[in-house]
Amino acid sequence: MCAAKEPILVIMAAGMGSRYGGNKQLDPITEQGDIIMDFSLYDAWKAGFKRVCFIIKKDFEEVFKAHIKAGAGKVMETYYAFQDINDIPECFEVPEGRTKPWGTGHAVLAARDIIDAPFAVINADDYYGRIAFELCYDFLCNKADASHNCMVGFQVENTLSENGGVSRGICHGTEGNTGLLTDIEEHLDVKRNKDGEHAGIITGHNSAGVVHLIEDGTPVSMNLWGFSQEFMDKVKAGFATQLSNIIEENPLKGEYYLPHPISEQLRTGEASYEILTSGDKWFGVTYKEDKPAVVAKFAELKASGFYPIDLF
């Protein structure tokens, strides 16, 4: 039973998988035509989420809505918002030649007229596991307020690809790597080394190019957040500020990422973020070569009865 207004699950599905080479959000990974997002929807529904808002592009609205109507739309109340490059404050203009979307913070902002309750945010193309949604739903129902939000962290070793390095936000907390979040440091090329000096060890490098050894068990952010309704005001204000910087410094490619307003809240102490830790294994299709293993894993999960053959 939810003590607060029923939370909304927000799914960022407007992006394209550049390294994967196509629209991986709509790429089937089971014989029944399921996509990775369908398993997140099923897990979220089982955890208690009854409402979901999809952030999509207008150009694949019809096929996307048809897919949802045949699946999760049968059991969840659905809303749609569109990430549009022209959706910027009136005092700004889209720079000439700009085609790139404005980033994940801007994607979430697209749902501002729909959000009327605490909300969770996830990526469409990541598998998070059921525990993550149970933790987040419980938090949003019972603990979220204007000054207290959450994130679900995953153990770094459970988030790697066998086919190359990945980008991960390394989380630091008040109680070692748990408790309340103090900061997230983005690392690139995170991988477990197969040979060389660091064979068997996970490494990654930060934005300055400094290589760090990353211990197993270190929590990383996979973009699963839980926010109070008031956080949307912070996203809106932050976008106007960041957009000025983007247009001045990197008008064609600069982006407003969701961690920007989060980091600002952490810096000022305006809000705290509780780290909720899931032991589930993440998986997704970062590279084309990841797909066979993902297909096999979902087939195994269905065959074992963990998921029904027909999700909805």
C-alpha cells in the first residue's frame, strides 16, 4: 500500500544506440517479440507501479505506442511525452546546425506536465531486475520528499560487458559506499582486464584520463533514480542555466544530463540521496556482440518460470 500519491515510472526511450548501430529500444530479444524494456515494465508492475510515462521521439510514436498497447498498456496507465530539440525556453534559439537532443535532463523535463507525484526514472535499454523496482517503489511511497530522493546502485562487477568497456558513474557515500550519496564520478572504459598488468581487475578512467582500479562491490549508477515531485522544478531551472553554457561553449553537441541538477542538490545540501543497493545482475546491449548473450539470458529466465512466456 502506497502512503503517498501513486508514483510514476518515467522511461527514457528517445535515444538511439549509437555504438549499437540502431534503435535498440525496439529490437526484439525473445521469440514472443519482447524488448528489454518490457521486462522492466513487468518488474515495475509486479513491484507496485501502476503508472508509466514514456519519453519518446515523435518519429516512432506510432510503432512504439502499438507495442505498448499490446503489452504493458493492458495493466498500467500509460502517458507519453516527446523530447523535442525545439522545446527550450523562449529566450533561446536552437543553434544553427544543431540536430543532437539536449540530453537526459532535457528528456526528463519533457514529462513536466505529466508528473504529479513522486517518480522514478530509468533507461529503456537496461535490464535492472525486480529488486531495484521494489526498493524504489517502496522509497517513493514512504520516504521521498522535497529534500530526500534516492538512487539504486548496482555492484560494478554486475554491470560489465564481455565485449568492451562501458561508462559507469562510480558512487561515493557517507558510509563507505552506502548510506547517503556524496558524489558520482563518471568513469569511461570500465572493464575487467583479461591480461596485462591489471589482469582480473576492474579498471576505468575518469574525465581527466586518470586510470583507477575499481574494487568489486563498488556501487555504480545505472540511471535508476527516485525523486519527489518537486525535483522537476530543479530540472527545469537547471536546464535554463546549463543551456546558456551549452550554447556558448559547445552549441552543436553539448548536453544537459540528469546528474547535473542532482549534483547541484548534493553540492548545496538542498536534498539528500539515499543509496539503495541491488545485488541483481544488470545486462543490456551496449554492443551488437552483447545481443546473443542477452537473448539467451531472457530465454533462460522464461524457461525457469521466473518470467511468464507471455509477460502481459
